[in-house]
Amino acid sequence: MKRKELGKGIYWVGVVDWDRRLFDSLIPLPDGTSYNAYLIEGSEKMALIDTVDPSFSERLLGKLEDVTRLDYIISLHAEQDHSGSIPEVLAKYPGAKVITNTKAKSILMDHLHIPEEAFIIVKDRETISLGEKTLRFIFTPWVHWPETMTVYLEEEKILFSCDFFGSHIATTDLYVTDRCQVYEAAKRYFAEIMMPFRSTIANNIKKISDYDISMIAPSHGPVYNDPGFIMDAYKDWIEGPLENTVVIPYVSMHGSTELLVKHLVTSLEQRGVKVELFNLAVTDIGKLAMALVDAATLVIGAPTVLTGPHPLIVYAAYLANALRPKTRFVSIIGSYGWGSKTIEILGGMIPNLKVEVIEPFLCKGLPTDTDFNAIEKLADVITMKHREIGLM
């Protein structure tokens, strides 16, 4: 099987997964994904950076069929889509050593039962020479697990970034060719996986900025031969300004909540506020996560089920709380039939959101003109809040 060359003695030996549509039984993959592994051939030693999902082990081994000796398997991240084929590679190359850090070693031993004697442990910024190729290990914890690290190939100025800067795309392109496609996929990846760790990631970006980087080779998606493109995007998603946008995830059982939501959409639009609307009965949850990256306000549209919020709304609130977006304002609108604790329950589900709560509103039964007037007032307050922080 053919390898792809990034530079002299540097090869992509990963696998493209065209058909995968769900990651961790949770994250939608509308464009498939790839599992990127890289073979580095030095004058003295041979190293493999990461492996592939275990379901594709044979494909990886096929790309290594003419490699007679492998000295090192470098594990940047212990999650199985990166590390899952290490046992098969070790079986083919029993003399190889697994290079990783102390935290990753423990996880790899637990998850893959790799024997302790197979490991070489490195420290932050430590180097290993392959002979005319020097690998520097840079720890980047919480991108997105506690043990993750990157590798910098000093002579070629290539950063092998693991999940850092990744994107779930199945493509035959080795490098980024369609920036719009990659930007959207990378933003989705950031929103779904990286957003809860924004402050730590910001520190890690500063850390890798100490190095002259000519290329970023992530573990998912195409390689960035213009690293400034993705690094600038990350800085914007982490620290950039909020947008004059209200994100409204909602579900409606008998139409009352939908009437309120649609009235709010029209009211905000008339006031010059952009809205991104997500009917949770049909939406791609990854699109909702992406919208939360930049939006100033979140309004949850919640019907009541047995005095509490609809289960799909519970899921959306849980997601928002877990992702911890930089959103500034939140409110709740919805309806109920005979009694409701929806506002209290949802309010208790989002403690991680450092937001100002705009007074929620629920109506009983089918909305009346009085209820729609309340929605108009909510639109006024949201508009005022956006104006006060300089978004309008």
C-alpha cells in the first residue's frame, strides 16, 4: 500500500475512513474522518508517530510491509483511534519501544495491556535523535485528554500535533486544498472536542509558538502547509470577539413553544440581531456546537414534560454546560400545560456557563397576544444587551 511523502524520509501512513458517521457513539461525522500516522526515517533509527483505529490495523501494517525494522512507536495520545493498533505493530516489530509520557503510559497499560517493559518515558521538551532527525516532545495537556503531547521535528520544522488543530474529513488530499471546507470541519472539531479546554489550549498555543513551524501534521484531517491559517482560527475561536448572534435550540410537542420561538426569531431579526435556529428533533448536534463558539446569547426553547423540560432540551442544556462556550447571556422560553419546573431544572443544569441570565418566560397553553408581547420585550432586552457590549 502506498505511503505519501511529506519530506525526505517523512511519510503519511494513515488511513482514510470514508464511511464513519459517528465518533464515540456521540459526535456526528458528516464528512467521515482519517486516522493519521507518520513514519519518520532517520539515518540511525525509524519511528512511527501514532497508529490508527484498531479496525484498520491491517491497512497500517500494509503500508509498513517493506519496513524491516521499527525502533520507536510514539504515542501522542492514548485514545484508541490513535493508539489502538499499537499491540499489532508491536507484534510485527517486537523490538520496538513505545515512547510516551508517564500519564499516557498508565492509560495505555490499562486500555491496551501493553507491558511496562515496552515503554520509554520522555519529559516535556526532551529530544530523541533518529540520526540527522531530531524529535522534540512538547507536552500539550488537555488537548483534549490530560496526557496529550505533540512532537516537533526540528530539522524540517514540522509539528505533529495529534488532536490539536485536527478536523474530521475523509479526503485523498494530503494537504489543505479547500480552506472553506477545512475551516468548517476544524471549527466543528474545536466546538465538539476542544471548546471546554479553551484557556488551557490558549496556553498550549503560546507554548508551541516558541518554535518555528513550517507545517502542522494533525492526527485527523489534512496537513497544514500554511500553519498560520489554523493557528489564527484557533486564536479567534478561543479569544476572539463574540458575534451579534442568538442561538436558539428548541423542540416543540404541540406547537406552542414553536410559536414563541418563531416569534422571537422574527423579533430579533427586525432589531438587527442574527439568529441561528436548531430544531432538536432533526438537527445535527455538531452544528449547534459550532454555533455556540461565537454566539453572544443562548435562548433555550423548552416545552414541559411532566413538569420538567423535554428530554431533548435536557440533552442540549447538558451539552452547552459541558462545552462551556464564551456566551455572555442566556434565557429560556417555552410552554406548559398544567404546571412546570422547567426553568428551575434547566437553570440548575448549566452551572459551568458564566453568563448573565435574562428573565425567562413560559406561557400556559397556546400563546396569546400577551405572551407574544412578552417575547417582544425579551427581544428588546437581548438587543440592548448586545448593544451594551459593542456588538451593534
